[in-house]
Amino acid sequence: MEPSALWREVSSSSGVTLDDKLQGRVTTAVNQLKQGPPRWNHRLKGYRAPTSSHVAKRRQQDNNVLARNFTKNDYTSNYVHTSELPTNFVRNVKNPVEGYPKLQRLFQLKETQTDKYACKPYGSRIELDKMVATLNKWIHIDKLAFDVIMIGSLTENQFIIPLLTQLPLERLCSKPGFLFVWASAKKINELTGLLNSDGWAKKFRRSEELVFVPVTKDSPYYPGKDTMDEESVFENTQWHCWMCITGTVRRSSDGQLIHCNVDTDLKVESPSEKNDNMVVPDHIYQVAENFSSATRRLHIIPSRSGFDNPVRPRRGWVIMSPDIIVDNFEPSKYKNDISTIGFNVPQNQEIESIRPKSPTLRNTSLSSTTNSYHSQNNRQPITSS
């Protein structure tokens, strides 16, 4: 029914007369009912109707997102289909410092300086059940102490926890001293619980975590090759190392003892790297050598590696293992060698100029500059009360 006809019917059936203004309101209401529910009012404040340029820009953004998702490298899916580890696609694995000439020069200088002030390679062939007794003899009778102690290798069958709980490492390690403990991902939680205990936290404080990742499953350092479940969905592909510190050492002021940030916390095995020692890669030793300038270094391997993978000695280290190739360690000779070369690698001016350093506080540098100015001009420096 048209609004006018409806209005005439209402007027004729009722004695009430309404003005034209009210009649217009009724007509508007009837028209809105005929049109259906009210639509969004485009004239509201703050609303901008989309233009053709906005619609085209939105479509272009959607196409860009689809293109990025389509060309994105999905290493997880690639591993499922090809069994190829994602670490195979890491760039600069062969030469991580490629494109950084200062870092390349720094590594060359550090290697030369470390080798120049290193003792001859020592090996101590000791059975697993006699390691604790031998180390106690070194501590109490021979009065030996080491600045850098590394425990463990990249093998699963290690007795690290029993060795750490039975051996008084706080007496074997000097102060300040550094402890590197290597373990697989399966044992890292157990090792973390031990290092966080009250007894250990008072002796050694945990500082850094290092990670070593093999590049392929054919690597001799790939974890779990003997104990891995064939039906397991997930695999552990990395090794962890907790670095602990005893004593007080500051990276900003103790540059004669430590060089921080020379190596990264993560190391991916290089496929072209020639590791003569099949139990421990060279990089693990280099991290400790580049970090600490101490010359007294001890490596304890509480596991058997077998006749096929013997432990090879390394210059500047005393390696204790049941499968070490040489057995030439004598405490008296070792003390004489260390006294000849010194307890620390001397500082090199070129290394100090290019090695990474901790940033200095701006207020400290300004204060030192101000005090130097006042001393040169015989004036009293300004101090805050």
C-alpha cells in the first residue's frame, strides 16, 4: 500500500486530524520499512569511502603476501621429503669471517700467538675408574692447578655427572679460572640442574652456553647415532656446553686474562674441515684458547672412544683419556715447561687494537677527560657530593 493511501485510510476511519509535518514523518517511516533494514551511513564522521586507488593498493599488498609465501624456503618440509638437514643451507660455513678482513686478521694473530706460547702436547692415559684418584693425586701431592678445564667430548657414553660430583674441581681450578662442560641435548637438563644447585653455584657461576651443530648425518659428531630410536619423530642435532667461571674477572678491565666476543656462541661444522681428532673438533679447543689467555689447560674425557677413533694430543693442552695416543705426562716436567713459557699469553698490540671490546660508559670517559684537563691546568676537578 502506498503511504498516501494508508494515510487517507487512517484519516477516514478516525476523527483525529494531523498536520502535514507528522504526515511526512509517517511517510518516511513507511518508505524505510519498504526498503528493508537501514544501511551504513557513509556520511558519518570519520568514514572514508574506498576509492579505486585504495582498492588497487590493497589487492597489490595481498598479491605480495601470496608471492612471499609461495617463494619462502620451507626447510622443515624439505627435510621431510629429502632428509636433508636445514644446516646444509647455512651460508659462510666454510669461512664464517668471509668479508670481514679485521676478523680474519684477528684469528690469524690469535692462532700464531697461542701456538708461540704453548707447551708441548701432553697425554695421560688413565682408565675411567682411576681418573678421580689420579686427579686427587695431582691436587694434593703434585700441587697442580689449571686455569682452563674442559670436561667431556662429543660422544654419548660419558660419565660427566659422577666425575663432577666426586672431583674437587674448586681445588683443581685456579682463581680466576674457567670450566667448559660439553654434553648432549639429552643430558643438558640433568647437567643444568647440577650447576644450579647451591653447592655448585657457590663455587662456579654459569656464564655462557655454547652450541655445536653437525652439518650432516654422516658427520662423526652427529649425536645419537648409536642410541637413536628409529621410530622417533624428532632428533637431537646439537651439542651444548656450559661455560662456568670461578673467581672474579671483568671483561672491561681484565683484557690480559680474557678476550670476549672473539668467537660466536654458535658453531656449525664445516664440511671441508679436516678434524684429525675424531672425538673433539678443533673448534672446541679454539674457543677456549681464544677466550682465555692462560697457558695451563686440561681436558678430561670421561668416556671411551674406541680404537677406531683415538684421542689425539693437542699442543698447549694436557688431555686425560683412556684412549689418548701418547702417555707422556709428568707433573714435574709440565711445571718446568709452564714456568718457561709463562702462565699467560703476552698481550699483542695489534690484537688489542682490532679485537672486540666492551663499550665504555660515556659518563666515565667524560669524567676522565675533565679530570685530565684540570690536572694539566692545575685546577681542582669538580666532584659531586
